[in-house]
Amino acid sequence: AQSVTQLDSHVSVSEGTPVLLRCNYSSSYSPSLFWYVQHPNKGLQLLLKYTSAATLVKGINGFEAEFKKSETSFHLTKPSAHMSDAAEYFCVVSASNRDDKIIFGKGTRLHILP
Amino acid sequence: DGGITQSPKYLFRKEGQNVTLSCEQNLNHDAMYWYRQDPGQGLRLIYYSQIVNDFQKGDIAEGYSVSREKKESFPLTVTSAQKNPTAFYLCASRGTYEQYFGPGTRLTVT
């Protein structure tokens, strides 16, 4: 079975400070992991993906995530938050070639304080 | 420009009417998906299709129907049997690993 848990429904940080959005997963298969961002009333945009290559994955807009198998985690980080980062972020786990096994977390709303 | 288009962006219907949401992709992807998004619930899978003329129910298929007559198109019909149709609907297609999402259609039924 697969599942994904985003540990915080809301995160608030000040502009210019680091961002940490936490995601834990479980999977019976060798998983692929993704982070997507969604701005209000928009579709989801891929930030980064892990597909069994390098465990430290760099994405767009300065975001990165580290796949830690021992901790079953895939936390999203950014060194310095920008006002434009305010959005909802989704952690996603999928099993290779299983279209019915793409599981979305419930999302983390990131607020950026001026 | 490659991508996924959904139309219309906003849709209003009276209760008891069927309504069809459009999804088109020019990414040459075989797999396509429909999700429903409600506040605080993430995305829930309605239907998916891995190839033309074939589709599978997702977790919340009741009250919805789909067709996949062309690779590029995967329309979703919200029928009058769907008890709570008001929601944000997202269409996606899948490449080698990741999914690509359309801009969404917000459906309001009154």
C-alpha cells in the first residue's frame, strides 16, 4: 500500500528566511516522489521529482528536496523565501507504471510574511 | 506550445443538468486523468485512461462518466447523479514519470 503524509497543513515564514515543508511516505514499491506547487485557482506545476537517481533533487525556483529512505521522508526546502512562493504545495508518491497508485498528500499552505 | 488545456475556466449549472468538461493535450501522452479538488482534501482521482478507448474508475467515480475516443482528448461528464458536484476539476496527463496538469475548471452547481 502507498500513502503520503504532509505533516503541516499551514506553514508561515518571513520573507528571506528558510522554508521547510515536510512529507513522509510509505510504499510497497520502489517509489517515485514529486513536489507540486499550486497558486490559487490554477493547475499544479511540477517543482521537482525523485525517480531513484540522486537522492538530493534540485528543482525550479530554488527549491530542493532530499529522499531519505531510512526516514521515509522527502522534505522540501528553500534557503530564502520570496513573496511569490506563497501557494499550496503537494507531495506525491507513485509506483512505477501504476496509474492508479499516484497518491497526493493533502497539501501544505505556505504563507510568506513581509 | 505544448500542454494541457481545459475549458471553460468557470462553469455554472443548475442542479439536475449534466455538464461536460473539456480536456485536451498535445503532449502525445497515453495516460490521462481527472481529479476533483475540494478545500483541505487534496486531489481525488475520478477516472484515468492509459490508452485510447480504455479507461478505469478511480476512487470517486460515482456520478461521473468519461470517454477516450482520441489520444488528445479526455472529456469528463458530471451527471445529475453526482450528489455534490461543486468543485475544482483538474485534468492531467503523464509523461515518463511526472504528471502535467491543466489550469482547471471550477464548476458551480446551484
